[in-house]
Amino acid sequence: AQSVTQPDIHITVSEGASLELRCNYSYGATPYLFWYVQSPGQGLQLLLKYFSGDTLVQGIKGFEAEFKRSQSSFNLRKPSVHWSDAAEYCCAVGASAGGSYIPTFGRGTSLIVHP
Amino acid sequence: EAGVAQSPRYKIIEKRQSVAFWCNPISGHATLYWYQQILGQGPKLLIQFQNNGVVDDSQLPKDRFSAERLKGVDSTLKIQPAKLEDSAVYLCASSLVPHSYNEQFFGPGTRLTVL
């Protein structure tokens, strides 16, 4: 079965600093990978996704992520963080399991932005 | 385009009581998902519908949880009787079709507190 690990529960950065959120997955084949953002009181919103092709994926709000097969990772990055980026970030893998599709989410990383 | 609607947004009940949540997916989306997100964890899939049929409910605690999507549009999730450990945010999501690469669109969630 597939799994997703987000090793950091909380990440604190200063506004304007760069950001990298880690995501590692476990799956036997090429996975479909997603990053979602969850702001308080709102549902999860898709930031970006990887299916195939270029391993560097651009998303909304200035985010990007890089798929590294050798490391089973799909880390999320942003060169300069804004205070409005403070939120919960969830990595997810979409994979087939036993004939059906079961999406699997990581536990999330909470981003705290200091002014 | 209207998003995924959920109600109520908040619910407080006592253990052993019953509760029901409602979800209306994006128009035209055949696939509907219910997730349970316990504090500090990522969303866990409870049940997945394709139109009005169940695709996967392997992680649904069937002794107390039930869900239906009678006309293939909106859906209800019920808990009867509730336990303390059911306290969580219940997320509804929808997608066009149930494939690994399809983006899921999430509603704002229902926060359930069981006392």
C-alpha cells in the first residue's frame, strides 16, 4: 500500500525567506503526487500536481515542487514567503490499490510565518 | 463555478448521540469522497462514491458510520452512535472521475466535537 510521510509537523520562517517543505512517499510504481494547502476554516486547495514529464512542477501562488524518484520525494518550495502563506500544507499520493483508487494524504506541515 | 458545499460547519454532540453531515459536490462531478481528519493527522478516506455506487468503503467503521448518495448528486454521512474518538473534521470532496491523477475539490469541512 502507498504511504506519505511529512517529517516536519511545524516549520517557522521569516517573511521573505525561502521555504522548503518535505514530502516522501512509498509506492511501487510511478505515483501521482499532489500538494494541497489548507487555510483555517477553508477546505484543501490544490497548489500543484505531478503526473509525468518535467520533474519540476510550477503551481499557484509562486510555489513549485520537484519530483525526485531516487529519493522518493516531492518537496515543496517557494523562494520568498509571504505572511499570507501561513497555513497547513498536505502532500498526497494518488495510486491504485487492489483495483480501486485510494488517495493517501500525509499528516500535514503547519507553516508559521514571522514578520 | 460553485464549489463543494457542506453543512453544518460545526456540530457539538454528546457521546452516544447521532449526527449527520451533508455534502453537495460540484455540478457534473461523478465521484464523491468523505474524509475524516483528526487533529494533527492528514485526511483519511472513509468512503468513495462513483455516481450513486460505492467504489471503496474499506476504511469506513460500518458498525457506526453510514453514508449514502441516493441520486448520485448530494450525499449524507451519518454517525450513530458517536464516540469521543469521532471528534474530527469531516471533509467532502469531489472529482470528475475516480482516477489517480484527478484533482479533488474539497469543501470547507464539518468540525465535529463529541463530548
